[in-house]
Amino acid sequence: MGHKGVNIPATPLDEAQQAGFLLPKIPFQKQSLDIGAQRTLLEQRGMDVEDPARAEHYLRFIGYYRLSGYWFPFQYRDGGENHDDFRPGLTFETVLDRYVFDRRLRVLIMDASERIEVAARTAISNALSERVDPHWYLDSTQFVPAFDHNDFMRRVRKETGIDPFNRNKQSDFIRHYLQKYDNPQEPPSWMVFELLPFGTVSIIFKHLIDTDKKLIANEFGLPRHRLQSWLHACSHLRNLCAHHSRVWNREFGVVPSVARSERHHVVHYKRFYNHAVAIQTLLKRISGDTHWADRLQALLEDHPNIPIDLMGFPPNWRNNQIWL
């Protein structure tokens, strides 16, 4: 769905890039423009700026470059004379709507990824602590041979503040452990896993032995290979959101694997809808009374001009079983 009749074509790749050629490099010669000049440039290229003061306010506090990711699909981008010009009908308010929607979507994703991250940390720590002991992670044999256990331990000492160069990172509970106990020097698993980044947690699960993977994946009602894929994809998505990257119409390089039962509606697996299905599936297992789907639908209804097909959403998406 466009805005005021605007047609939104797929962004074409440069022909030279499609052919696999690298263009010759040139010196960077662009000059910085003041806010008023930025707004004037947008108007010269065909954007309708109904309220110049409002547009300049957002150019000042969001930035021309960040907003350009949201008006890029409306440009011709064909290599011709009108390469940077906008197709007829584009307004600044349309661009701002895309930006606000994307920002709110990232907030929604961050809320979900936090719950998934905490659940994954807890499930891994609990399973191995019960099967082995609270310091199981110190034993390299608990992981597959390909796992770089020495590097992992360096990460643990850094994140917990045991490493003298990172002592300022010590949490109160780590400090208490170090003051009370001397063997082993490293805290128990449940303390360490409170501090490890989501990406590290995902890597740990990937390198556990299969029997432990199955045990943990059963907690989520998933096959071990699917949970491994989904944790990796979710941690990547979370990092994109944490760094304020555009996600709404992104083609993702790291994607969740698609279950056979979901392939009838998860068609564009590199688009956000695939991530949304994985998130919803995990949240339903973690918290049976989750309202994440309702909040996602409400967000889409608040922004009716967002073309959700570019996010991979199929028609009547809420009728699919995972959302019920």
C-alpha cells in the first residue's frame, strides 16, 4: 500500500554490482549542508514539504542521513538524470511515518528479545548445572571440540570483571562471590549467564553436545537445530535494534529456519515476518499469556500506510495458527 498513489518499486541493484564488477574509487567531495539547505534540497528533488519548520526540526534531531534510508525506495535510483529525484506524490510526512513505525517496531522487538534471551540463558544454565555442577562451563569437554573454550573463558573473565583490566564491570553479586569464595575463582553458571551477551549465549548453545541441546530445546518445544537457528537469528535481530538500524523492510542476512508447518505463510524468509513468527512461537512457549501478537497488530493498525507486504506479511496473516 503506498501513500497518495505513490508506487514503491523494489530497489534496483546497480548494474555493475549485479555483474560482479567493482566501480573505480573516487575522492569524496560532498560538502555538508545546513538544515535549511537540506530541506530545500528535498523539495528540489520533488518531495512535498508541507510544514518546513516541522521538517527542519526532524532533520535537526533525527538527521538527513538516517531519514534517507526511509525515502530511498521512493527515489528513481536508475542511473539517469533523475537518479536522486523522488517519484511523484511523496511527502515528508510519509517518510516520517516510516521512521516512527520502524522505531516503534524496534522497541517491540527489543521487549520480545529480552524475554527470549533471559529464557535461553536460564534454560542453558539450569540444564547443565543440574546435569554436571554449577561450574560446568569451566570444563571444555562439555562442548564440542570445535568450540574455542579458551576464548570463551576470556570473554567470561571480561564480562564478569574478573579480568583486572575490566574490574570496573564487576556487579555486586560478582564482587560478593569473589570476596567470599576462593575456589574456583570463577562464579557459578547462574551468575555468569546473567552477564553474558545474547550473542555469546547463542554461540554457547550452538557448541553444546547434542544430548544437552536436545534437553534444552525440549523446554521450548522445538528441535535442537531450530532452536539453534532461532537463537542466532534473534540475537542478530536484537543487535540491529540495539544499534537503531532500520528493520521494517530489511532483507536479513541472518534468518530463522522455517518449520515445514509454517511454509504456507512464511514465504519471504529473509523478511521480518519470518522473524516475527519465530518470536511469537518462542514467546507462546515462554509466556502462555503473551500479548505480543496483539501489540504487533496494533502497531500495524496505527500506521495503515506501511506496505506490510515488503515485510513479508501475507494477506490475512492473523488467521494463521501461530497468531491465534
